Amino acid sequence: MSEYIEHDKSGVSVGLVEKQFFTFAEPPNPMKLDSGAVLGPVTIAYETYGRLNEDASNAVLVAHALTGDSHAAGCYSKTDPKPGWWDIMVGPGKGIDTNKYFVICSNVLGGCMGSTGPSSVNPTTKKPYGASFPVITIGDMVRAQKALTDHLGVKRLLAVVGGSMGGMQVMEWCVRYPEMVTSAIPLATTTRHSALAIAFNEVARQAIMTDPNWSSGDYYGGNKPAMGLAVARMIGHITYLSDEAMRQKFGRRLQDKAAVSFDFGADFQVESYLRHQGAKFVERFDANTFLYITKAADYFDLEAQHGNGSAVEAFSKARARFLVVSFTSDWLYPTYQSRAMVTAMKKNALDVSFCEIEADCGHDAFLIPNPRLSALIKGFLESVSTGQQHP
Amino acid sequence: MSEYIEHDKSGVSVGLVEKQFFTFAEPPNPMKLDSGAVLGPVTIAYETYGRLNEDASNAVLVAHALTGDSHAAGCYSKTDPKPGWWDIMVGPGKGIDTNKYFVICSNVLGGCMGSTGPSSVNPTTKKPYGASFPVITIGDMVRAQKALTDHLGVKRLLAVVGGSMGGMQVMEWCVRYPEMVTSAIPLATTTRHSALAIAFNEVARQAIMTDPNWSSGDYYGGNKPAMGLAVARMIGHITYLSDEAMRQKFGRRLQDKAAVSFDFGADFQVESYLRHQGAKFVERFDANTFLYITKAADYFDLEAQHGNGSAVEAFSKARARFLVVSFTSDWLYPTYQSRAMVTAMKKNALDVSFCEIEADCGHDAFLIPNPRLSALIKGFLESVSTGQQHP
């Protein structure tokens, strides 16, 4: 979610990787979406790390969060300064050990990093879809991932792993394709957004949609709604941190000044940080994708969509072993929401381990090096791959 | 702060009230501001409720929060549907009993509800100040209030009361004019903004300043930066509520629909609510004032400005009796910040009562009818006015 990660310098990387593409749902057989709309063709950008073993039993699917992409680990070239977004976790000997597992990560449907989304060209009109792109759901994202795993010859996933919106995809996998999912690791996530989470997303969307350059979504080739997207990103960044994390990281420290400036420049470091994050994000991300993906996350409601309003009923469809992880300072998806998931899983006699990790750094904790989290995931995957029961 | 108040229908109102104006600092003797800039003339809009007694010993100053005004209680006419913003607390027999006390409330310096602010006409240029208005501080606001109390013949305040940014003014009064303040009631406030609070304000300011209609602050007579201001207000509204309050008030309930719409309209009630709050706010509030007042709140730092970085040293100047109140679900100015104030007061052997009120409704709790809060304030004022020592 945040790219503000202090990378684990000691880790061994998977090395050079390449983004690949898979296209399916070619007309006249387009993909039918949860909304009832159809979309085709659909291209999914993905990367893989490690090797699929002979009986195709070692595949681990990593699902990314809101602003992530298929580039979970490794680098694109020897001079590439920036490894994938979860390089701290995915690599030889790491939490998700690429010496043992075949790791797949794809850009979500609706994304802007190679998969079909609102910035893609609509083959019918030969223009970018813009706001004519159909509204998609977490379920649609997962069905596109299923098409990809089929294509890769993976019939069963040893694990599906993801944090935040990635965790929603994890749970969707478990109830939509239970026969395919051996184990699942939802991190810092929820079965449905609270009003608070919807509220933040809505304000971020309003910032984009009220930017005159948004032009009802039809801005490609012209000025981008950069101001609105930057504000949206700043709002997001606040929610990914915590009161304590911000106190430690910034406090009331001033930016390059001995005293406040008595103007509307960035006096405080936290102001500079947010402005910088906003400006950087605008360079790499599409505003329409931000709208579509936040809406998909807001719409996600495992209880309503798979359990007639009951989490217990929804998880009755699941067969996976679970490792559920929350973080103490995550106020976007607080621990009580993970506990509710765990309770519903346990009522179904599912094999579930739950860990609330003490962390000051807020929602983004799963993206930040944490030996405890790495060890937890590593141990869990080992026990799953050797068929051990949880003690 | 929020106008979303369920008014105490049972309360007796102070009845019809009138906004009044006091002008001072006429050139060539303008007001010297904390920034070093000068400003004059300065007009302060104010209202009073109740009567000043003969020895002028029953005056209570009420300081408003970010988007409040001088209209704390009563109505402007018999058909006025909306009483003042703290009508639940200020009136005959209420927490601040206007049968006993002479209550003064003024619009802050920099405001847009009658006091001199960025939307006021600069007498030199005959145009609204806009962004040429000097950056003001909580200290400047308080010095303007002091000019007003002098004008009203009030030499000593029985109490200074206020929540949120009003609470900052309360504390500023206590250390700037200790000989004038008999007692002080800071509610849901802090001696200095955390990085989190600055961050929310900065994003709100960015939303305004990146609205093309803001025009570097020079928008008067043209299109207002309504979109930016609406987004700023929506951000504020989220911070005034709480996770639990939003769950109770909205949950995931849909707005006038049986199912989600698969478009970018307001599907959820919380989305409609925020859009409505944003749109309503734009009608009544000036975007530049929002910028100036949030900046003043961010700059406020009692420790730095009055205690060389030490809260204990800052409060060593105070002489007032204190009633400090925080609310359990206030995550903008959490209880730990009130506790830190109380600790610093106690180290100075000040007479301080502290109460953390159990409330689900977040930061805005002080604006919502709460018998416990009313009783606390009423009892405290009575003991102060009769000279009783705190038990």
C-alpha cells in the first residue's frame, strides 16, 4: 500500500524478474462481471518467482493491496533501484521462500500496472475506457486470478496470501474456490469495510472527482487530475499510519526551518512528507483505477455476498487452514474485525491460527520488515506444505 | 465544530439574541500579531447572554472551535429554526446557567462570521484581504478577546470554557492573563497538535489550495473553491466522529437503494452524509478562514510558546482552577493528551479536576447533549462562584 518501506537490506533477492501478460475472455466470450456487465478481452499482468514443482503442489498466490502491482519481489534490471513491493517477504529463505514455493503475483483487474483497467484501450472504441469501464468487485478480481492460475497449470494453491485489500481477495478465494485453496493468510484486513473505511475512501474519491481535470474520467491524453489524486493519496497515507507512528516519525518537527514560517508552506515535516507522497503517487498511478479499486473494496462484503449476512455461513464454504494476522495500531482494520473473522472460522471448526502483532506503525505494518511476521508466515507455510496439523 | 447536533428540545433557551460588534486597533495603532505583522482596525463579532452583575464577577467566556461562531445560544428571531451551536449547554438552568452568569462568546480573529478575517475588506486596498491576511495564532485570537472583555468592563473572568480549538484558547488565556482567569474548562483539547492532527489539517488545506477556484486566495466576487472546501469539511467530519459512532449511525446501510448501484454515486448512507455535510458547509463558511484557523491550531504549542518546551513550565504561569474533560472515543485529541496536561498542572499544585467521559461519539462529544457533562460543568462553576475548594 505504502511505498515508504525501509527495505530489508540483508535479504537475498529473487534477482531479475520480468512482468508477463496473460489475455483471456476474448470476445465473443467476454468475462461476465458481478455487476452483470461484460468485459473482454481481459489482460492480466503477472510475475512469478521460484519454480512450480512437478506435481504443481507448491504454488503460493500473493494478492496485492490498493495501490500495489504484480511486482512483488526482485528487480527488473541490475540498475533498478527499487525492488518489488513485498521483497522483504518474498525471496530465497524469506517468509515466503522462493526456494520452496512457486509464487505468483498479478495486478488486479481494474488496475493500471498492466492488467485491464479504466486506462486500457477499449477495443470497440479504440479509446481508453475511462469512466465507461464497468465497476468491478473483489470477486471479479479473484475470478481473473483464477483464469491466470488455470493458465499456469496450477490446480491447487498451497496458500493465498495478502494484506489489506489483498486479504479480501484471500477470503474471496477461500469461499469461491474452496477446493483450490489449501491454506490462507489474510493480513490486516476485514470481511467488510466499516463506515469509517468507506468514509475515507469516499472523501478520497470526491477529491479526485471534483478535480476539474478529472473530466468525468475522460482525461487521457490531456491534463490528469493530479491535484485530486494527490489529496486522495495523502488521505490514504494518514490511514495507513498511526498516531504513535506519526509521533515517532515526525512529531512536531519542522522542515528545514528554525521556526514556523507564518505562511501556508509546509512548516512541519509531516506536511512535507504528505505532499511528497502525494506528488510521487501521481507519477505512477491512474486516478480512475483509484476510484474503481476503492469502490471494489467498499463493496466487498463477505457476509452479504457469501453468507446471507452471516460470517459463519460465509466461512462454512471454506476448507482452508487459516493464519489470520492483525496489528495492534491498525485503526483502519482494527483487531476486533480480525477477531470476528476468526470467531466465524472457528464456529465452522476450521483450523485457524490468529496472531495480533504488537506494532506501532499502523495498517502498513505488514509491509514493513518484522521478523515476527516473517517467522509466522514461514512456519505456517512449512507446516502446511508438510501436511502437519497445527499444534 | 459539527452542526450535526440533536438539540436538547427540553432545554429553556436564552431566547432572542443579537450579534454585536466591537472594533479596536484602529490605525495608526494597529494590533501587533505574534507573527510580527500588524492588523487594524480589528472588528470582533460577539454575543452575550445573561447579565453582568454589579461587581462584574460573573462573566464566563465561551471560546468556539474551528468552524463555530459568536452565536453560542438562543435564536436570532422567533422563526429562526436553528439555535446557537452550544444551546444545549448555555441557557437558563443549563450547564452554563445564564440566570447566574454573564456569558460572552465571540467569533475568533481570522473568522468569517463577523470578526475580521481574510474575507474582510482591507481598508487600504478596499478589497478583501484574501491570502494577504496575516497568519494569526491562538495567542492573537485570545488578545482580541481580551480587548473585547476590557471593552465590556470585565476585569476578571469567572471561567473560560471551550472545546477543541476553543480549549486551546482556554489554556492560552490561563497562561497569558493568569490574573484574569478564576477558572478554566478545556474540553476535548490538547496543548499542541500531534502529527496526526496536523496531517489531517494539511490534507484539508491542500484540498482547498489545489482547487483551481481558490486562485491563490483571491476568489471573492468570483467562483468559490467550493469543491476543495467540501472535501476539507468531509475530512474534518470523519475526524470528529469515531469508528463506533459511524458504525452505529451508518454501518454499511445503503442510501435509498436495495442494492449497490455499480456506479460512483453515493451507495452508502455514510457517503451521502459526508457529501451533504460538505455541500452545506460551503454555503456558510469561507475557505480562506478554514486555512487560517487550521494553521493557527497547528501552530499552537503551549509548551514551546509559554514553557521553553515544558508543559510544567508553561502551566507554572497559570493561577486558575481547572476542570479538564476528555472523551473515550476522541481519537483526534485522545485522552492521553488531556492526562499529560493534567499531570503538568498538578506538578504546579494547581487545583485540577479531570474527567474522562465514556462516549461513543468521538471528538464531537462535547457538542452533543450529555447530562454528565452538563452536570460536571454546572457543579464546577457553582463551586468556583461560591469560592468552594474542590473536595
